[in-house]
Amino acid sequence: MMKAIARLPIFWQTLLLLVAAVAVVQGVSIALFLYSPPPRPDFNRLSDIAETLAGRRLDRRPVRMPQIGPLGEPRDIMRQREDRQERQQRQERGNAVRERALSVATIPDEPKPDPDMVSDDVFTDRLASMLDVGDGDVRLFFEADQRSNMPWARERNVLIRRGEPIFFDTVVAGVRTADGWRVVRTPPRPFLPRWQRQMLQLFAISALVLAPFAWAFARVLARPIRRIAEGADRMGANPQAPPIAEEGPAEIRTTAHALNRMQDRLGTYLTERTNMIGAIAHDLRTPLARIAFRIEGAPDDMRQKVQGDIEQMRAMIAATISFVRDTGRSGPMGPVSLDALIADIAATEAEQQRPVTAGAIAPITVQGDPMALRRMLQNLVDNGVNYGGAVEITLARVGHMAELRVSDRGPGLPPDSIERMFKPFERGDPSRNRTTGGIGLGLSIARAIAQEHGGSLALKNRDGGGLAAVACLPIGD
């Protein structure tokens, strides 16, 4: 199933994800609507206020009711039904945790109303009658309910049920006692009522249920895009890199196919170009040999100068052929121990009495062509010895990369000419002439080999003088 979805176009995958998300959210909303009880508003009856002020349960006084109910019911039947409803509601209220339960306090002075509160003499007299005290010993203030649907209406009422007022908003009531005033108050409304918190919890659960599916869809969409980006990066570093896998949505497969075709065309172009350069360099050997043969009869001073130029041209041609032959053509890849390679080259250099030493070397293995990596390191060592004198080689692990440094204490390079040193046949300052080094292909070959292995090569001036060639190669698993 997932494989079939992964091959769909990105448009349809995104549409499926959005439809699934909407379906889950709507399913949760419908379930809440069908199975969740409606939120019951928190309120206080006048009798609740009286019982809290008295600190005990009071007997209910009968309320005059009409003999016949509004629907024509007999008085007794209607009273029985309402009494059952009231008992059930009181039982529910007793079992539930009240969010705005009345708080009780004793203060020396009589309670004062809040700015938006009003008072009603009828309700105050009724409360005094319930408490069996005089009217002057009772205070009752409340925020009346806004019953009108019009936002600009100013009509304010209190809901009356069976002759007893019900207060949905804040109430302040007090009764005079021997110790002062016993005051009850409705606490402020919570920022989120209980039923809203329950709704938010259920919606959070639905989001958690949807999250794994969204994560799976996102991975299905992102994996081929990430692979095609990695493949394009490998292709930019090494034209001979393996082709990009053509998988995933239709758009990604089309892009991967186009990149693979571009890589094939670029590879063909580079092969033809290098073959042409190699053929030209090879063919130049013949006229050079004829020139060398014909110059034999020339005067000694002229013959020696021309012979020097011929040898120089032969060296350049040989280096060019080697550069064309070795770059862009990787040998068999396998695990290569860089620390062993460095130790071998350092030992060989010591036998030839060249100033090459191995510094801090970490045991690191990479995947690569051992012959190409040896040539890269040898070129860096030769470049450092020829132009910087003594050379020190170090190897360290930096994240998932192996950092190989070949450092010298030579004159260094101007910062604006460091990158130019990697161009073929490019040489540095005049002291770097052909008598002290090659023809300017060593660094170009070394960088090409590093890039073919998915790495990089850079030159950096050292503090205190000198130059460091830093090659970074990915570490194989």
C-alpha cells in the first residue's frame, strides 16, 4: 500500500494527506457531538447561597405554585416530576467538582459590591427569610444575566425557576454574625472551563493519532527528494558517480531520469575532451623528437638551449597525459586505511632522507581507490617539500569526515591566489619555478581525486607562516 502511494505524483500524495487529516478531525468532531454530554453551566441558587452562609443544610420552604401547570398537568404530578428532576440535578451537582464553588470568609465590615453588580430587595428579603435574620443583617449583590440576543441591548435579568433565582454570574452575599460579616463570593471564572479543556484534550488526542500518518506521508515525500539531492551533489563532485535511483513520485522519477541523462551527456563530453587533449599531447611527441634530432648539428650554445626547451616540453606533455589519464577514472573502490597509507609514505620519504614526519594520526578507514588516494597524498607531500621545506602529516576525525593535513613552514601564499593554485598549469610566486617543482598539475590532480571520493581539498595559510593542504574525505561505515 505504502509503495503504491509512494509512486503517486506529489499532488495526489499531498491531497490524500489533507483529505485524511480533514477526515480524522471531522470524525473526532462528530464523535464529540454525538457522545459527549452537553456542557452544563455552573450556577448557584439562592438556596445554595443561604446554605453556604448558614454553614448547614436548610429546610426548603414551600413556594406557591398554580394548581395547573403550563401544559395542563395536575399540580401533584408536575411537582413530583420537578422534584425528581431537582433531586437528580442536585445529585449530579454534588457528584461533580464545582469549578465556581462559593468561597467563604469572615470580614469585619459589610461586603461591598463590584462595579458591575446590582441588588434586588426581593432577593435580599428572601435570603434573610431563609437565614431567619433581619433584612438589615443581610447583603446580596450579583451580576445579572444578559438575556437579550442583541449585542447592543441593555436589558439585564435573572433567571427564575420555581420562584427561586438562579445566578450564573458572580454573586457576593453576607450575613452579620457575632464575629463580623460572614461573606460568600463566587470565584472568578477560569480561563478555560472544564468542558473546553476536555474538548482541547480530545482534539490533542486526535492530532496525536494523526501525527504518525502525517509523519509517514512526510517521509514518503521527503526521502526521494533527499536522495536526489544527495545524488546531484555526488554528481557535481564526481562525474563518474553512480546514477541516481529513479524512484518515488512521478515528478521525482522524471527529475532523476533527466539528471541521469545529463550525467551521461556530461560524461561523454568530458571523455571526448580528455581523449582529444591526450591525443594532442601524444602527437606532440613526434615533432619534438624531430626537432631534437635536427638540432644535433647546431652550435653547442644554441643546441643546449633548445634541448632544455625540448625537455621542458616533454615534461609538460608527459604530465598532461598523466593528468588526462588519471582524473575522472577511478579504480576499484574498497576500504583504505588512511593511517597505514600515511605511515607507508612517511617511511618511504624517510628512506629517501626527505623532511617528512607523521604527527597525530587517528586510525581511520575510508572507501576509495587506494592507488588514487596514494597519489593524492604523494602529490601534497611533494608540493609541500618542494615549496615549503619540511612537511608534517596529521589525520583526525571531524564528525563524519576524515581530515588529512599536509603542513609546511614555507612562505605561504597570498590569500587572493590560493584558489588559483588548483587550476591546471598554474604556479605561484616566481620562486615556484620549474627547477623547484613541476608544471602546476599536482594540486589539480589531488583535488580531482578528493572530489571523486566525495571529499574536498583546500589550501590554508598557517599562523606563524607556512601552508596547510587540508583534504576531507567521508568516512566509510
